[in-house]
Amino acid sequence: MTTVIHDAAIVTVDDRDSVHYGSAIAIEGDRIAAIGPSAELLARYPAAERVDGTGKMVMPGFANVHTHFTMTLARGVFEDLSPPHKPPFSGGLSPIPLPAMTPDERRTMALLGALEALRSGTTLALEDSNNVDDYAGALADTGMRFLLGERAFDRIGTEIGDPAPYQLDRALGQRHLRIIEDTFNKWNGKADGRLRIAVSAWAPDMCSPELLEDLRALQQKLGTWATIHLNQIWGEVAAVKAHRNRLPTEYLADLGFLNDRLICAHCRCMEPGEETILGKAGVTVSFNAAIAARRGLSPRIADLESYGCTIAMGSDNMAEDMVEVLRTGLFMERIRRADGRNPTPEHALRWATRNGYRALGIPDGGWLAPGNKADLIMVDLVRPHMVPVLRVVSTFVHQGQARDVEAVMVDGKWLMRDGVVLTMDEPAILAEAQKVANRTWSQQFRARMGLKVPAGFSPDALP
């Protein structure tokens, strides 16, 4: 079946950032067949399904290169409990731990994250967690494209950002290595190639040198991608200095862990010179702008990019709205640079689409051109906050909202049309996710009576 979306604004994110107003895009199978004048393409494909794009924008889907779907469980909690940026550091991203979940509960919260991601126009995501086997199949059924990172670490007794002595559990690290390889063998390439498995190291201060070397060797053996939280919080920097007498990037470089198939999340607590180390290695940096703003931190994106890093974007914890991430990243970088014109909206959009696809190994996705993957979204431009449409990319980046995304296509198949999600039972997921949250948080506070309950907590989630 051929589909022609006609009379739309086609935002390509090609090398010239071309925009075609009042134009059409033809899709055959899982590929883009043509882009051009509407009359021409309608004549060329007379038997195609016609989709009226009047008042719509067609653009590439977002690539979210760093997220944790199951942490939707902490919405409204962790955003306001960031660790200190100055000593003393004691470890952890929140003084309240995430409640334990059963496999079914993890699956529900992962689907909630996927639902929000799809509704905000995400077509590709790197999900980083433990126990991804519990929900890999459910994510595959959404029709979206995923790189799932199964996480490894061998430090026990604490979490990220603790300069206290390193308690090593070598057996734990070895178990994680086996799980990663088993997960790869079970899921990599499934769902017509939409599901792939990556190697994930939790963070430099949570992984011994031996484990990082083993993970790098496993990445090379499997021929896959890797990801790590890097320079995420100042406590992490202090911990790596205490344990390894190195900065985090120096520690990874010394071990040969840095490579051009590595996605480094955050990179916002860095000393001058660390950007050059990452740039020489050709890593991708995930600019997680929204969570960075919530934590009062921001990476030096201009420096990272100028030294050779690929900049892509991620949502990280508790939220999957890539429209918000895109705009927040633009704003934060303009403030850092003290420049009201740079980065441009087109530049930021490239971070959130084409760069992410390329970083995750899909160079023929994330931008619209004949022969490329038919991963795209349709955005309603006829909204009070969008009209008048004079420069469509700028209008969307500055004014757009996730609810403006009305259709999503992956591999030439509609996952959402006219605002209706076709691959997930949205009401059931929302209802069950609230039940899971109420139940698990209630169990958490009941089991740990010493935890301070944040102000305004729902009584349904209390013990």
C-alpha cells in the first residue's frame, strides 16, 4: 500500500534544513518513496491512500536517546528532591528510593512511558534499566523503535554520587554481564528489527575498572551500542576522584571505554578539558535538557559539539515529552551562550531527530528523504498558539506542544492517527498505572516508616 500525505508543510531535516510548503510525501512499504509538489505526487501515485495534510506539518519522529520508562512511577516526587551540588555528598538522586515493583508492575509503568512518548511524537527511544526482559515484548507491540540497555554495576551499599569507600561485589557484575548477553540473544533484532539490545554501564562510580573493561569487550563481541550516565551530578565527580584519582571522563578514557558507539548521558558536571576527551573519542552526548533544568544544571553543549561530540537529546526521568525537551534545550543553551539567536530552532531540531537516529545506528532515519525509513509524525498547525505559521520550524520549536502531534508512523505503519493511539489500550494503561503507583508507594512508606513523605502526597498512596 502506498500512502501520500499531500498539501502539508514537509520539514525534512536534510543537510539544508529544507522545508516544502504545500507539498506531499509518498510512503511505500517502510520507506519514503518521494517528496515533492502535491499535484505531481498525486498524479504519480493515483491508487495511493490519500491523507489530507492541509494545516499540518510532517516531520521526522523524535529520537529519545536516554530515558527510563519505569521511572514514571516517581512523577511529582523525584523532580523536587535533587541531591546537593556541593559537599557533603552521600549518594543517590533522591533521598526517597523508588519503590520495588513486580514484573507486571514494571511492564505497566513502561507502557505508560511509551504511551506518553508516542503521544509526543517519539518514534525511537533508548530505554536504560534493569530487567528489560520483563517488558521488552510489550514495548515491541507498541510499534515503536527501541534500543534497550540492560544495566550493569558491581558497587553495593550505595548509589551514584557517594565518595565513601567502594564496596565491590564482583559476582554481581558478572551476573549483570550474563543477563546482558542473554537479553541480547533473546531480543536483539526482534519485531522486524525494531527492537535492539545495548550494553549499559550504570555510572563511573558504580562500576569497577574490571567491569568496565568486561562491558567494553562484551559490546565489541555483540557488535552493539553502549550507554553510561556520565558526569551526572557533582557527587559522582567527587566519588570517582576519591576512588580512582581521576575525573570521570579520564577514568573511562584510561580503560578504553570511550568509543563512537557510546551514548554518554548528561555530561553536565565537568571540569574544563573533559569535553575534549569526549570529542576525541567521538561519543554521543545525550542532552537531557528538561531534567537538567529541574536539577539546576546544564552541560556546555557548544563546547562538546565543537570538540567533536554528536549532540542528541533525551528526556531521562519521570517524563517522555520530547517537545518540552527540545524547547528547554534551545532555551538553556541560549542562556549559557548569552546569545538570543543561537542555537537556531533548526539546529536544536536536528539534535532531537536526525542526530539521535544516527547515534543509535540508523543513519537513514530521523530525516525525510526518498529511500529513508518512513518514521514520521504529523503536527496540527491550526492552533491558537501556532497561528500564524510563517516559519514552521521556529513556530513549532518555540510554541509547539505535545498535544499538537496528531499522527505517528513507524516503518510506514500508523501507530497513532487523528489523535487516537492504535497500538495500545490507553484507558487501561492509565487506570492500571495509577493503581500500581498507589499500591507501590503505599507499600514503600509502610515498610520504611522513617521515610519523610513529601508535602501534598495523595492519600491513596499513603500507608
